[in-house]
Amino acid sequence: MKLAGFPRFPLTITPTPLQRARNLERVLGTQSPRIYLKRDDLNGLAFGGNKARKLEYLVAAALAEGATMLVTEGATQSNHARLTAAAAVLAGLKCTLVLDTRRGAELQGNLLLDRMMGADVVLASTRDERRSRMATIGDELKAKGERPYVIPTGGSVPIGALGYVAAMQELMQQLTEIGETPSRLYFGTGSQGTQAGIVVGAIAFSAPFTPLGIAVEDTSEELREQGLPLAQATADLIELYCEIRPDEYCVDDVFVGPGYAIPTPEGIDAIRLLAKTEAVFLEPVYTAKAMAGMLSHIHAGIFGPEESVVFLHTGGGPSIFANTDVLAQ
């Protein structure tokens, strides 16, 4: 396996903490397994988040190609966009963000931070308009003398997914040190780069747990169709000779709610519960829905008190401040 041979531009402080959520366990009662929080929200880059691990590999690739700027896309409260802007600052690159305003364009949360870090923000009114703009912006920038490195949504390409292959090696080392063999790893899943890396890393490092992505948009079938080829391409990239089976790529779409970035009552309850028990802050788009999924499974008695589970906190804290209308109620 050639993971160690890929260049990586340092952006994160790792290993990120693996913390026992004892107060949460007490509130959940005797049916609760041991719960651990893998705190990738504390990785040190511009309020943290999972996209930072991907960007370490993507920025290294951009610099190797002689890029002068990073270009990516997302919604106006995109965590990936914020972290791409931060990575560009540290790498000495310019940054252009193409963001759609489906969920508003108020200058707060992630969008405010994007502006503060000097990113050039191009706004589009719809996701289709955003995609159309992304299709042409690279050529436009080249015509102006720039050498853009274009990063797809969420950094969800094989080179980006390497960040979470490496994260699984880190997590396995931590679990070994404390003598835990958890049954399941929970995380929010959308553009599939994080899940693809997790699935490949779990296979590569013989993880005892089943990775379960809690969908934040689309259906399980749609996400699996998107993610399986990405996971296979990631495995091939590092010469991990295996075939990723559909049953190894698990997605639960029960907790999506009305759609992407639309808060759910269960998610809001999860945000309040984690804040009051562990002083840990989730956000409505990804982590709240993922935590709602884990809590639902615990309440359903899927795990026994002799078992343990891990929740991957993928960050997104700044978007809390773009959702005060639902969180203040």
C-alpha cells in the first residue's frame, strides 16, 4: 500500500482527540454503549472540520502542478469552501469560491469567514447555475494568466479521500492504545469523499467497526452508486488490491429530513443534547443528522452496554450562527 508515498501539505494538528462521552452515556441510561467522539472539529485549521484532511493532499497536488490558486464550489455555508480558503492562505495561493445561495446569502457563519480570509466569492442562485459557472471558470482564470487547481465539491476525489484513509490509521492506533474494539463508526455523509476514504481505510487497517454514513441528502442507493466507484478508485490509487463490496459501503438515509441543509427536529434535539452533556457543538447540516442517527440506534437497543461506538465529529461549527432562528427556539 502506497499511502505514505503521497505528498501532504500540513494543515492539521493530529492526532485529533478521541474522547469518551461519559455524560452523554449517563443521560442515555443503562442501554447505552460506551461512546467515543473523534474530534476532527479540533484539527486546528480555521475552526476545523473533515475537509482539512482532504485538503492536505489536494493542496500538495496543486503545488506540485504549479498552481497559483484554488477553485472550489459549495453552498454559501459550505465548510469545504471555508477550509479551502484557509488552506489557500497557508499555502500562499489565491482562492475563488463559487457558492450557491439556495439557503440564503447573509454575511455570517462560513461566508463571513470566507470573505475575511480574502477569497473571491462568486455567488450563484441555484446549484445548476453553480455547476455551470464551475464548468467555465477554470478557462476564464487561465485566460487571465492564472494556473487554477479546481477542486470538486467536498474535495471528493481519490486524492482527497486519502485524508480519511490516513485518518483510519490514526483512529486504529488510538483505539488500540485504549483497548477498544467498537462495533460501529458513525459520521455524516454527502459528497462521499470522507466515506470513501473511511471505507478504504477501515479495510486497509483491519478496523473492527462497520463504517455507517448517515446521509444528509439523497437516497442510500444514490449515494452508494456515487461512493462505491470513488472508494474503489481510492483503493486502486494506493495499490490496495481489493474489490470494495456494496455491503462494505453502508449508508442510512432515514435521517435526511426534507433535504440538504434543512434542519430536522431530531437533529436540533441532538445539538441541544450534546451541548448540555458534553459542551460539544454540532451543526444542523451534517453532524446533527449523524448524531440523530446514532442516538436513534442506541434508543432502539441495537447495541449492548458491553459494546462501544465512535462518532466522527466532522466539524462545521461556524454554520451554527447561520441557523440561530431554529436553535434559539
